[in-house]
Amino acid sequence: MTPDLEIHADRSAVSRPPADGTLVEHARSLLGSGLLTQVGLPGRLPAWPGRLLRRRGGIHAGPDGTVVVHGGWVPRNAGGWTHGNWIIVRRTTLISRALLNHEYVHVLQYRAQGALRFYWRYLRDLLRAWRTRRSIWEVSPSEQVAMAVEALYRLHPELPDLWELRASGSLEV
Ligand SMILES: [Zn+2]
């Protein structure tokens, strides 16, 4: 789930200089090997939650076997959220690279944990957020990884997208 912030200019169209190697390493280390090994492995996550939340949203093929829905149902305080390989974005939210990479972290978490375990942990985090009157982005370990990745991509749009990274350390060509 990505917080619904003001609309940022999407800098993805701007040609990117080559990313600094240590920055790429940093992005890789934020994911850790558990998530990196899921890149390129869409697996068999259930599609029905995404279909259910699609409503009349436009549907696009996203990166690495994902489906991106623009205009589906999204919780009030969020700009987008992810269900398995389906990334659902609010109609009025710009699909920036930072948002897409944030949601893609969740895609990798679903792939690594399986849908049931991901939902179970996320529900537990939501309850903890409600009990402690904090936001899900503060209390959830799943969100902490995604938020760190999002912040990194806002600061460094020159970084290759996460789905271009491979566990081996080389860039996918
Ligand atoms: Zn999130």
C-alpha cells in the first residue's frame, strides 16, 4: 500500500544516467536475497482479489508478470495497494516509478511468503497500527521495506527498476 501523497512529476520519461553501483547495491540490500530471488518468478498467486478490486479500472500488463489496474478500489488513505501480482492504483494517483517500485516490493513479498501468510501478517500489522494509533507504514515490517525503496527511487530516479535487478548482482539486459 502506498500513501496517497500529492501528485509527483513522473521523471521516468527523462533519460537516465547510469546508476551508481553502490546505489544499486543499496537497492539490492534493501530487498535482501529472500525477495531478490523472487524477481522473474510470478508463480501462482490468486488473481481473484485483484479482479474483485478492479471495478472499472483500466488494466495494463505491468512489469515482471504483474497486472496494473488504474482506477480500481483503493483504501481512503492510500494511493495504491497490491494483491498478489495485481497492483491497484487510485484513479487520481499518478503511477510514478517510486509508487510502482514500492508496490512491486509487496509483489515480491507475496511471492516469497504466499498470499495467505502475507495477508495474515498484514492483518496483524493493521491491528497493531490501530491499537497503537500509528499508521500502517510506521508499524508494518512489510511496509518499512517498501517505504525505504520508495524513498530511494524518489531521491534517485536514475536507479534501474527493481524488476531489472537480479540476485546474481548483474543487471538484466
Ligand atoms: Zn506498501
